[in-house]
Amino acid sequence: MSHDKIRAAARKRMAETGEPYAVARREVIREHEVAAGESPRPGATWFAISYSKAATSRLTAWLGTTLFGGGPGRAGVEVNPDQIRVRMDDFTLTVPRSSIRWAARSQDRLRGTTGVHAGRGQLLVNGSADGLVKLAIEPPCYTGRTLSTMFVRERVSSIIVSLDDPDGFIATVGGESPARMA
């Protein structure tokens, strides 16, 4: 479901129910994912990866869908009571909730890159440059050896992920800004 359709459906739901925009948007996305067969595990909340219409994002989405069975609607972050699972195409990373130090909106500039990229302790999982959220992880975890990581096991101490509902994700994870964690 495109960003424009999500926004329109969320505004329609707001008018009907009186819910705040973030709540209406989260419910619209959840209803769409359940209809597409992407319901999260019991007790989990699903947050979809955002994809843009830029050429690199369309290429990433097409490759993810055709080669790896992923792409829009199947890529996202599943938040369970005890862990967070990041999924995009053939890549999956599971992080214990106890390892999340903070979660906040990210101001990082991506310069047109999309997909899964790991290096220097940072993991980037995105389909667009919008809705970026950064998670700090301590103790660090490690990626698996997949095609997305060029079969290299990388140390991960922070994750940047693009989400359709970044504020809902931060609220669900219980994120705090890095300044407050000092």
C-alpha cells in the first residue's frame, strides 16, 4: 500500500473514529497487512518497512520480491515482548528487547541507498529515506551470513530502519532520545 493511500485511509479513519493520526495510521497498516496474510505472531506488533517511488527503491523492491520472496508488505520489524525481529528479503536479525538502549527518529542522510547494508557496527535496513528510526544496541549482536550481508557476519551496535509508522514503533519499543539516556 503506497504512502498516499495509507495517508488517505488514515485520515478517513480519523474522521470516522476520532482517533489521533498515528493510531489511525497504525491500524490502517495493520488491517492491510492482515488482509495480505502478513499478520504478526500472537503478542507481536508488525511495523512495515517504507518504500519510496525512487528508482533505487523500486529496484530494491523488485529484486526483493522476485529473488528473495520479500519486498513491500513482507519487509518489516516485528516487536515481541522479549525481542525485536528485523526482516527484509532473505535478511533477518533478532535483537533481545533488553539490548535496546534507546530508539529515536534518525536524521541520517542516506544518499539514495536502499536495501540491507552493514558495516562499522551499524546496520541499515531501508526501502526509502523517509521514516527513519535509529536503535542503539548494547551489548551488540551479530548478523547472520546471508546474501544481503555478502555472507559476512557483522557486529551490530546500532540499526537504522525506514518504517511506515516510525512514531508508533518508537512508542511501542518505549524509545527515549539519546540525550535523555546520558
